[in-house]
Amino acid sequence: MVTKIGDKFGRLTVLAAAPSAPNYLKRWRCRCDCGGEAVVLQGALRNGQTASCGCLQRERTAVAAKQANMQHGESSNSLGKVTPEYRAWSGMIQRCHSPRHRSYKHYGARGIRVCDSWRRSYPNFLRDVGRRPSSSHSLDRIKNELGYEPGNVRWATDTQQNNNTRRNLRITARGETKTLAEWATKLGVPYYRLHSRLELGWAAEDIVGRNKTKAIKGKPIGR
């Protein structure tokens, strides 16, 4: 099947060819039924992985949130507050399934997904994961190559998360080899700052540099 201008895939209509991705995969500029535009990989169009500019997922998320709130009432209360568990569930879905979310490139774009049971139902998520033990705990995937699913998600403290296999990667810089947690302690900077640099693909010397503000182009470090 040859993709051509005018073809319709879901809500997207092909307008013109777009510059190829870095790996030379073909991309197309498309207009969505909602009026928005998006540049989409040809393979994602054909296999149905991308069917809109992002509006379809936002609509589904909104419907899921509305249905969830009708069932459990945790997305807001009389004071307009959201429970931490619901906030974690919503954020998990957004970063994995909403291309416009600022963290999507670190999750959804890497193939990290939320299992169907949790994506459809907040009560299912709460049943499997339970309540957050304390304000020091946040969601953590035990095996970083896997998605958010029963058996691979826990409430963990920063210390526990720092011992995660992927995050325990050793970085050699300034003539020393240390884990990210050890570098954070040595430099006196928050662990998450170094981890963010790692996820962005910064070079080792720049990951441990205090005053670096620009990401370095190239293949991300780590797995």
C-alpha cells in the first residue's frame, strides 16, 4: 500500500511529505478532523498507532476521568482537592499516552504503556497498587523496560527508586566512576536532576556538570 496525499487514516488526512526522521523513516504532515496538524511516521499511520493529532487520546482520557470520578469521587471533593493516588494514576496515563505531555518523550515515545485494566479504570489501579504509604512515596516501575502493570509498579521512596537497576547505571566522568545516586550526593544536587539529564541523552561529563543548561545531541546514555 502506497501512502499518498489525500489519504485518510483515522482522523488524519495526509497533506504533504515531511522531512524524514533521524533514522530515515518516512513521515507525513497531516491535518486532523479537529483542525490541528501533526507530523506522523508513515508506519504509525498505516498500523493505526496514530489516528489523530492527539485530540482523540485527550478525549478518551477525559471520558475515563469522568467515568472514574463518577465511580469513586477521588478526582475532586467538596474542597476541589484530588487524592494523591488519583493524581498519580492520571499523570501515569498522560505521560504514557498523550504525545503533547511534556514527559511523553521519556515514556510513551519509548514504548512505555499503561496496561488496559489500569488505563480503563482508576479503581482497578487502586485495587492493585493500594494507597500511597506516605507523602515521601511516588510511583516506581520495578523493571524499567516494562510498562505500568500489576507486579511491576510500587510506591517507593527516592532512596528505593535510586536503587532501581536502570537508575543505578554507573557514569564515568572527571576520572571517576559512580552511580547516579553517588554523583548526586557528591555534587550536592537533587538526584532527579541528574536522572533527567541522563534521560535527555547528555554526555557523561555534562550529566555531572552543575552549570550545564543545554542538552547534548546524540544517542541517549543508558538502556
